[in-house]
Amino acid sequence: MGRKKKKQYDYEDWEDAPDDVDVVAGNGDQFQVHLSDYVIEEKVSAFVRGYKPCSEFDPGYEQFDESRLRDFFKATVCGLGDPLKLYIEDLKLAGFRMDISVATGEPCIFVQPRG
């Protein structure tokens, strides 16, 4: 008896995928997975409790570029999109904003530890 050949997926298959993906649970119930399901709001709260917004010219500033933000929030791009976008939107609502670093020329968020 031969084995079934698995379907090969191309990049174009992901382009045509819907924003919301129906997932069937083991018991037959259906639920939808959204990009926001990959965002942990408590991480945003912890960031806001631990840091306050500042500028690059304030003493004791720290710089969170995209790489450091991804590491802090464990925001990895997935099939539904980029959860870092949602984390940055939440930080913006809390008063944090992205600026261009004079030193590196990269977009980043400047913060100071709350103390």
C-alpha cells in the first residue's frame, strides 16, 4: 500500500490565506485564532510599570530597537502576522513612541527605568 503524498505549499498559498483561520478542536468545536491571541497584555503592563518614556538626550536612557522589543515581548512573526505591531500600538497608548536614534539612525523607543 503506497503512502499519500503531502501537499506542497508555496509562498503564494500564504498570501491568499485569510486573516482569521478556522481551527477545529479535538471535540469538533470550532474557534478562530487571531493575531491578538499571540499578545500577552501583562507583558505590556510590566513594561509600563518598569519603564517610563524619555528622549535619547535624557540621562540614564535605555534604547529598545526592534530586536530588543522582539526579545522582550517574545514577539515572533507567525502565519497570522507580526504581534510586535500590536505590542507597539499598546505601548503608544501608554505614552511610548518610536523615534530615530541620532547615534544609530534606527527607529527605537527610548526609556528610563522607573525608580
